Amino acid sequence: MMKRENKLIVAAVVLPLLVGAFFDQKSAYKLSIMHFLVLTTLMITFNGMLLLQRKDWQERKLALQCSGMFFFTICLIRCCCVLRGMEGDGGMLRIGLGVLLALVLAAFFLLLIKSEKGITENVVTLVIFAAFLVRIFYVVMTPAYLFQNDTTDFYPDCYGHLGYVYQLFTYGRLPDVDPTTAYQLYHPPFHYVVSVVFLKAFGLLGLLPQEQLDWDEILQVLPLIYTMVLLVYIDKIGKQMKLSCEARFTVICFAGFLPYSIMMSGALNNDPLSVLLAVMCVYYTFSWYENPHRKGIVKMALCIGFAMMTKISAALVVPAMAAVMLQRAWKGRKQWKDYLKQFICFGLAAFPLGMWHSVYCYVKWGMPFGYAYPVEPDAPSFIGMYDIRSRFLDFDRAFDFLAVSMYCMDGYADHNIPASLVKFATFGESAYYRTGRLTNILGPGMFWANMALFLLMAAAFVVWCFIKDGRGMQKAFLLAVASVSLYAYVKFCVKYTHICSMNIRYIMVSVYAGFIVIAAAAFGLQEKISEKSAAGGRISKGILLTVPVLYALWAVVLKAGMAVVLP
């Protein structure tokens, strides 16, 4: 029988493919009546098959709940499409509907937890599925050209990420141009190769738009898959660490509903695949440590190799992986020959995969290892006029405008790294929260919630180190991943003095690690409180579960409000 986590991975692949096949992002109403009926029929047929097969009631109930959530999402998409077509502002109506949406979702959470008598595996599964649906909603309702990074167009004379895909799709080989002179062509090619294979497969099925310039819409299916599978692996890490259902529920509420995490599901660059593979490295490293066999280390090697073949900065998880491997080998040093064979196997798989493109570009074009395309000093986003102290400690005017100002305006530019990081986490490179009454109410609240969340994350890393819970290896590994990533991020921000360099997308792996640490530390403290006071334990658990639920609800309503005001 297929494990539940594997069923979620299947859903994370199948649902985006259905989105690509049935939803039309160019249409004012994203789902035609015919496609609506087909999807409804598929849902009914699936549940009917489970009934005929006499599956366990719990399995059928979970399928019915997921089907109901998917149907609700389809209806919500239709409602938002109608609201977009309304003349005038309609601000109060949208606020009212936003409140109604929040109440409906809150009632669902309460009824679910009451019916399950607490946070169970079913609840965690349904919250993961809810995070899937939020991503589907975002991708369907958001035009592909919005909120992107360095993509340009799918066109012959364009470079950037889409230009890279065009070159591979059209000529079937790497671009024959010096990557240091062509925008974004210095990246390793794995993400772009997968994109080309996907486009050709959809082309054979007759599902590609007629205009090549519209192919970016269909390409969003891929990051949608990546970010949905990513959530499953984050939960698998929680299981590997033996976190409770309550702790894993908290992780998914934060990791699944962080606004930028949702926005990344539509990103057409190489970040989503790179982050997914890096998170998979974390999971398979933990798994190998518990059971150090050759099959496990091959999985580690393939993950880090393909991660580096997607984006070379994925190598930032390598020091932590190496430390764990050496520590495990020392622990079992009597079998040193077996470990030596495994390490050789790891190297033979990981290094050629991860480094061949860098070596190729160095030999053919003289491109330095770790090269990043420089932004000109005269660019409007240049912030080299601010000193190091100001980059960390100058908060003057930093919160006058809660979205990132991507250009220097009125003699001021966002330059404070901590403040800008939270801005990117909340709104990406957009200012959509200022475009509607509902988002203008919810946006600042989400910003300050994320500010508190990131401060809590920093504290949690410290607190967790002093909690004795038998997770010493996991603590060291996640702390190493976060530390190396944060150091590289700060170094990058200081070296490349432009506003875009502070984007949170460069450290998403450590952010996800931070959410795991928050949950582990918080529920570790809650257990200590419960040992001293049963009442205190119940109150603290109630608070720990209420906060992530409210966070997730806030993010969903914010994204729903954003979808209404987008073009």
C-alpha cells in the first residue's frame, strides 16, 4: 500500500498538470464551464472508485475532504474572477468577502480539529493539501509576467531565464555565447533542460498556447510542482526528526503560508527547483545518518549534484552534509572501509554532476567559479553609497513604506538588510498591498507578523541548542546549514550592492530550516512546562497551535485579496 507521503507527492505532480491542462490564465474566467464539469466528474469518479474498492473509511474520508477543499478553491477562483470584472473600487464588498473567507476557513480548521480530537496525521495532511491549493490559486490567478526575477521573454533575441529555455528548446544545445556577456546564461542548465522536456511533452499533447510568448504561463506548472513537493519533504524531515504532529503542523503553517513561499510557486527562474533539491539533501542526509547504506548516500549525491546543476549556490549545504558524513564515519570507524567506499561513491556521483558546467565554462570561456552576473554601478537599484553600519543598523525611513522600493527614489533606497529581508518575505519585489483596501489592511499586519517570526527564528536557534531532546545531530546540521547560508547571503549583499541582492530567495533553505527549529524549540519548551504544570502545558500548547493557524488564515485572505486587484 502506498504511503500517505507518497500519495501527497503524486497529488503534488498530478494537480499542477491538471491546472496546466484545464485552466486558462489568459481568460478573464480561468476555468470554462466544460472544464469545471470535467474536473467535478473526475473528483466524483475518484471517490466512487475508492468506495467500490472498499477502501478504509479513514482513507475515503480524507479523499472526500481533499475533494471538497479542491472544489471550494475552484469556486473561490470563480468568485475572484467575478470581482475583478466589477466596475468601480468595490472596496467594502471585497473587505466583507475577505472577512467571510477568513470565517469560513477558521470554521473549517475548528471543525477539523474537533472531529479529529486534536492535531493528528489527518490534520497535518489536510494542511499540506491546503498549502497545495493556495499555490494553485496563486498561479492560476496571477499572470506569469508578474513578480518574476530576471526572466525576460521566450523570444530569439532575449536572454534571462526564459531566453535560456528558448535557446535550448530551439537549438537543442547550450547557448554558444560567452555567459559572462549574456544575461543569466551563466547558470547551470538542469532547470532549463527540464523546462524544455516539459514543453515538448505538452506540445505533443497539443496543450501549448499558439503564441510562444504565452508559453511562460504553461511553464508555471513546473515551479508549482516543485514547491508542492517541497512541502512534503519539509514534513518528511519533521517525521525523520520524530517531531510531534503539533510541531509538524506548526512547521507547515509557517513554511506553507509564508507569502514569499507562495509566490515562489509561480517563479520561472531556477530557484524553486534548486530549493527543492537542497531540502531533499537535508532529508536524505538525516535518513542516511540513521541508516548509513550505499543506496542512501547515492540519493544524497544525486540530490546535491542535481541541485548544483540547477544553481551553483546550492553547494552551501555541502559543508553541513560533509560534517555529518564525517561524524557518522567516526562513530562507526570500525567499518571504515565501508564508509570509504560510500564516500568514493558519493564523490563520483556528486562532483561530476554538480561541477561539470562550471568546469566547462571556465575552460571554454574563462568564467570564474562561483561567477554571478554583475549589476552596473549606475543602475537605479545601486546602494553602494551606504556604509556597512547603515546596511545593518540604520532603520531610519526603513518602515515608511513596507514593500521594497526597487529603485532609489527621493534620495532614499532600501538598504537595511534585516528590514529588506522581511519586506521581500512578505511582498517579494512588489507593492501589491497598496492597491486595494483589503490588502492595505492585511499587508502591514503580515509584515509585522513576519518581522516577529524572523526574530523568533533567531531566538529559537539559540534556545533549541540548550534543550536536551536527543536531536544533537539534527541541531548541528540545521545550525550549520543556516549559518553557512546566512554568511554567504550577507557577503553577497555587501559585495553586490544593489537592492535586489537582499532578496529572500537566496536563503530560502535556511528559512525553511528556521521554521523547523521554531517548532522543535517551541514544543520542546512546552513539554518542559507540562512536566511542571499540566494547566500551563495546556495553555502553552493552545497558544502554540493558535498562532500558526491565524498566520495561515491571514496569508490566505491576503493572497485572495491580492488576486482580486491584479490585472
